[in-house]
Amino acid sequence: MKRKAIFLVPYFLWLLLFVIAPIILIVVNAFTGSDGFTLSNFAQFFSNSNFLRMTFNSFWYAFLVTLLTLLIAYPVAYILSKMKNQKFWLLIIILPTWINLLLKAYAFIGIFGKNGLLNNFLDLFGIGPANILFTNAAFIFVAAYIELPFMILPIYNGIKDVDPAILQAARDLGANRWQTLKKVLWPLSKSGVQAGVEAVFIPSLSLFMLTRLIGGNRVITLGTAIEEYFMTTMNWPMGSTIGVVLIILMVIVMLTTTSSAAKKQKRGI
């Protein structure tokens, strides 16, 4: 047991230095003003329409990205669960996550730019150049592409956990493919869907790099505001306040989805 405890030391040190300590610093800064302890930062946040609009934008874009990835990921995960060489195809899905986010963003800048690959393709049909880059649609598409593997993998695991005998029994009782999917597979794989939604929605709330590189600052979210206050205006107390609000929102989303899934499981849904 002592040997096992020794191996836990690096993990707890990493957790302390890079998770707990930064959160404590952010919380302290959020309640710090020129005269010491203050709640004025939070009062300013909840009374300023710009901050409230950024909060709504964060939820709205996170919802759209999550919905788009879910609509793509579930059919892909279902098809993947029926294919041969599943480990190979899983590796293909995971590979893009190994590439740096900044590199992927610049790659899409080259694809969506006025002289980019997509506009050159559209030019063959006499369409273009179209203003694809620096639009909401471009931001949502790129964010969904980046988050897609994190939606596919939990759903795939959820589908694989379903006993094939249950699906076969549904077909033997007269259910067609659509009825089996809707009435049997979807409810039984909801745990994977819930895990995928959490894995995509929560990080999407705080996206900021893509809002600048792909959205061209037309997409303003809480993540963008945090970067602005920390890196540009150097107003760390206000930036920390937004960070605390964002952390609270993420925890609420996580607790809500987890509790709703637990209630459904108790009811046998």
C-alpha cells in the first residue's frame, strides 16, 4: 500500500499546483478590489448588459456546437460499432486530437480564406469568392470539428455496452431498424450521450482562441472576455470574476446533466 501511495504523490502535486492553486488565486482575485475585499466585481458583472450578452452567447454557441456534434457523432458511432477493424477507425478518429489546436485553426484559415482551398473549389463553378472566414457559421463548424471526437468516443462506448441480444430480441418481436434504434438502443446508450454532451458543452463554454482566429472577434463569449481582461486591459480582478462565474456555470451544467441522468436511471428509463 505504501508503494502505491508513493505513485500517487506526483498526481496530487500536479493537481495541487495546476488545478487547485490556480482556482484559489482566481477566486481571491475576484473578491479583491483597491480597498481589499469587495463584491463590486460581481455587481458590475450582473448589472452590465454586455457581460450578460456574452453569457448568453457562450451558452448559445456551446449549445449549437454540442447539437451539431451530437447529430453527426451518434450515426458515426453506431456505424463504427458495426464495422470491422474498429480499433483502426477509432485511431483515425482520435488522431486529429493529437494535433495542436492552434495548428488546426490556422489550417482552417487557409481553407476558408478568400484565396483558400474552399473558395478555389467554388470558383470552378463560378461561385465566389465567398466570405466564409470570420463568420458565425465558420466558427461553429470549426469548433464542432475540433470537439467531434470527444462526442463520438463516449457514444461509441455507450452503444458497445448495450447487449446485442437485447437488440436482436427487439427485432424478433417485430420492431424494424428505426423502432429498435429509437425505443431500445437510444435509451440504453443515453449514458454515453450524456458523457459526450458534458465533454463537448462544458469546454465549448470557454472557447476563446477560435473566436478570434475563425470568428474574427464577431463571436464574443465569456472566454473571449477573460482573455481580454487578462492579456489586454490587465484588469485581473474582473477577468477572475468572469472566470469564477464561468466555473460556476460549468459546475451547474455538470450537476444538472448528472442528476437528470441519475433520476432517469432510478426510474428505469
